[in-house]
Amino acid sequence: MASRTPGTTTPLIVSPRGQITLPKPVRARLRLAPGSVLLLREEAGKIVLDPAAVTPVSLYADEEIERLVGADRANPRERTALRRRWGLKPAARRRGRG
């Protein structure tokens, strides 16, 4: 059997369903666990697999989005302090509708 050190070749057999199995030492070195996502690309007639960075996504209901947006708004005092810190002119005062 071929040596399993980095940089050496290990024969893999493609199953009838087109699957291959990565040897356990390779999975361990690359920290690939069940469910890991890999990106496949062809490069100069070779197959290259790269680990993918996966970001978890959360889905929010419209009501939750509105609550989060409202909680993120600056109050008038905070807005004035920010404008001053950023060197911006004070916001024009709005006249009440009468």
C-alpha cells in the first residue's frame, strides 16, 4: 500500500455511483468531519478539492426583523453625538405639521 504522508499519492477507486472515499489519515490531517463541504474544480486536467467556508444562516420572520431594526436605531441624542464626532453639521430641525 502507498505511504500516507502528505504529498504522496494514494490510489482511489471511483464507485459505480461516482463516489470516492478519502482515506482517514487525510481526513484527519485536513480536519474533515462528516458533513464537511468541499469545492471541486478542474485545473489543468487534475481534480482539486478545497475545503469550503460555510456560514450558518438563520431565517427570521418579518416581525423579528422589524424588532431588530427598531432596536438598532439611534435615538436623537445618539444621532447628535455621532454627527458631532464625525464632523457633520447638526441635522435640520423639522417643524411640526400644524
